[in-house]
Amino acid sequence: MSLPLRRPSREPDGPVLDRATADRSVADPERPRARRSRAPRRVAALGLAIAATVAAAAPQPADPEGIGDRLFPTLGNPGYHVTSYDISLDYSGHNDRPMDAVTVINARATSNLDRFNLDFADGSVRSVQVDGAPAKHEQAGEHLVLTPAGHISPGQNLRIVVHHTSDPRGKVNGGWIRTNDGLAMANQADAAHRVFPCNDHPSDKAYFTFHITAPQGLTVVANGLPVGAGTRGPRRTWTYRTAHPMATELAQVSIGRSSVLTRRGPHGLPLRDVVPATGQRALTRWLAKTPEQMAWMERKVGPYPFETYGVLIADASTGFELETQTLSLFEKRLFTTVQLPDWYVESVMVHELSHQWFGDSVSPRRWSDVWLNEAHATWYEALYAQEKGDQRASLEARMQRAYQASDGWRAEGGPPALPKLPDHGRKIGIFRPMVYDGSALVLYALQHKMGKAGFDRLEREWVAKHRDGVAGTADFISLASDIYGHNLSGFLWEWLYGAKTPPMPGHPEWKAQAAQKLPVNGKKPRSAERLMVTTPGAPHLHKG
């Protein structure tokens, strides 16, 4: 994500430095018994199984439960795993009115259930059915608590049908974005449930189908590929389906007076960009760069992981870019701010593109692992900028500046893998400078430690091993150690969990500076990684 910012439970007890056979999972203080993940999909079962054991042992309360994510404790729900969502939305043509909606959830129970929760807010619920029978429902905070007609046993398949509204008028914490001509979505980090009922945690990925009915004259695009379109008089229904599982926070639906521009990417991959119907000419030169950017990324980390890709340019003031799966969201002004050099704009495009591998295909096990998303996206953004840019785009200079600021970033927001909690009411507050350049600095140190050949192998094997799945910090340390041939938990522990920045391999002369004060008025910049760019007048634009 290119945007604002992301926080915890307990401080690490200290690294294990003296045993080559030490359990590498000790590098993850949130998962003291973490094990290596060998199955790339549905790793959510780890956290869900623990919570489900507790749920089975005692009556379930009507209060929100959550799966215990340290940054968002009430997010997600134990006791089941979602396999697919089928979401129908009826858009009137007015983006300031609630939409009638139906969300169908197919799931599999992982424990005994007499009651269970969905995440949902900013909408009203008319009715709920579970396996064809009416189910009682009540709202508890941002959870929809469901009581089915009968007991649910482990392994049982569930079909949950919720008739509800989806309200785009919410003003905080994400969900729908009201553009000048319609709507788009920005659900990171904790906001998909402001659009549709779901198990809103990235560890529970599922397949998605969208059916959006809108007035003729409007264009609708969503994640995945079009399945078909039907017409009912003055209205049209658009259907899109994903070919790969997706985290709820990556869902995207664009509705507006837009044009869809198509082309082919590497290996004939279908590309489609969504742009405002007016002012296309100023945008098309940027969009034509995507095929080369994709080829560049494939040379670095391997085949593109999805069925399509495209850029969605929103005619709205968002303050960020976002890596929604197969259709990345961009603010229009990124492409129309004339003082930005080409290499800068293209590197931001590569940041969101690289997220398709890091963050989308391989999603974080829990939100404290978001450094894995942003470190890699920032890393490839910086590499691309260095190849395409001028002296201002030097990777080494950027990393040295990050090193100098790193102690201050750690004090302000926590170390990369143990971020501090977001400020109350500001869930995107976890996206701080440390999660961007501060985390890319970890990769820079790791490359020096492993050597370029070993590091490049790690990058390719990481996305191949965990494709379409979820993975966390312990998994990354484990794979890096396997490839390096020695236990790297001690080395990476200091970089990922230490209060102070360790010495930089290969650069003993680099020194960290003391923590500095926040910018003017005490406000954090909206674009963490943009701190490292020296372009005069460059806007702070990043979220993903």
C-alpha cells in the first residue's frame, strides 16, 4: 500500500543467539510456538483452531470475539473458515445513498457452534439465513452475531445469506470512497466489513464473485475477470469473479463514468485499466508502462501470480494508493502533478504492482506481519527508481537516510515486526515510516548478510512457496535460514524487534540519529515511504 500508516502485545524477551538448533519461531513474540508453514493456503486455521478450542469449551458470548490479532483484537472470527463470497450490490446512480445488497458466504465450521459472528458495520441487516433456515441476528459493536436454527458441528459446510444495505456515506476508517462520478473501495486495514459482512482478517482468504447492478451509462469493474453482463431495461448487471483466493481488505469495486482500456502484458496476460471518461489523454502514457513494469518484476521474483492486472485511477482526493488485488487504486493527481519526475511516478506504480506478489498473493498471517508487505513493495519501488531515475534515486543513499532515521522511527512507532497500536479511531495509523523505508532497511541488511544470490533466491522462493496463501515473520525467518544454511533468527530478531537499529553489515560507518520531532503541527506525513524522496513538492501519497 502507498498511504498513511499501522501496532501490539508484549515486548520480545530477547533473541536466541547461542544455539544453531534453536526454534526459529522465537523470533516472533506473538507466536511463541510458531511452526514453519508448509501449506500455502488457509494458514488461518492456526489462529482459528486455537480460538475454536476455547469456543467449544464454553458458551459463546454475544460480545465481539475476534481471532486475537494484536493490532485489531476484535477483527476476524473463530469457529469457521470462509471459502467464498458472492456479493450483489444495487447502485442507484447516487453515491450518497445506501445500496441494497445480498452477501452469500460459503464456509466450513472448524469447531462446534451454536452461535457465531461476522464482521459488519455501517449497514442495516434485514434478514439472515444459515443453510436455508432463518437465523437470529443482533449487532454487537462491529460484529453481527448469528444464532442458527440448529447446532453446527466441526467440518460442516455452511451457506450464510445476509440481506443488508451497504452505506457509502461513512466518513472514517475506510470502506467506500465516494469519487466525483461514483464509488471505489479502500478496505485496508480493517474496513471491508464496512461494505459487506465478512470474516474481515487477511488470514482467512476466499474466492469472490461480485454482481453489481448500475444504471446504463456507468461502468463497473471489480477484482478478477468479467463473467458476463445482463441488461434490465435502463440498468445493467456486471459480474466479476476471482480465479485466486483474496483477503477481504483487497476487495475492489469501481462504479462510475469510466473508460476501460485494454492491452496485453507478459505472456499475453490481459490488462485492463479504469480511468475517468474525461481527461484520458494525460493518463494513457502512464498506463502504457505497465507491461514493461510487470516484465521487470517477473525478472526479479517470478511469474505474475494472478489472472489479470490493471490500474484504477480514482477521480477523488484519497491521499493514498492501494494494492487492491488485480486492480490497484491510484489517486488521479499522482499522474497529473507536473513537477513529479517520471521515474518517481513509475516507481509508485511499481510499489503497488509488487504488492500483487507481496501482500496479495502472499498475505500477512496477522497485521503485525504487514512489514513483509511494505518492506518488499518499498524495496522494489526503490530498485526500480534507481534503475530509471537520477542521482536522487540512489538506493544506497535512500537506505542510509533510512538508517539515520530508524531509531527515531522505532521510538515513535515500534520496530518493524512489533508495531505500536494505531491511535484510537485511526486504524490506518499502523502505516508509519518504519513499516515502509524502515522495513526495507531490514531487507537491505539481509541482502548484505546473505549475499545477493542468496537473497534473490529467498525472494523468488518466498512468493512461490506461499502463493495464494498467508505467511508471517517466523515463516520468513525460517526460509531465509534454510537458504542461508545457518540460523538467522538472532540476526533478524535484532532488526525486526529491537528498540535500537543494529549495525549495518557492510556499512560500519552508518550511524543512527536520535529521535526527531514530528513534522509541523505534530502531524505524521500521509506517505511514509515518501519521506525518503527528495523531489521538491512531491505529495505524500502512499498507503499500500
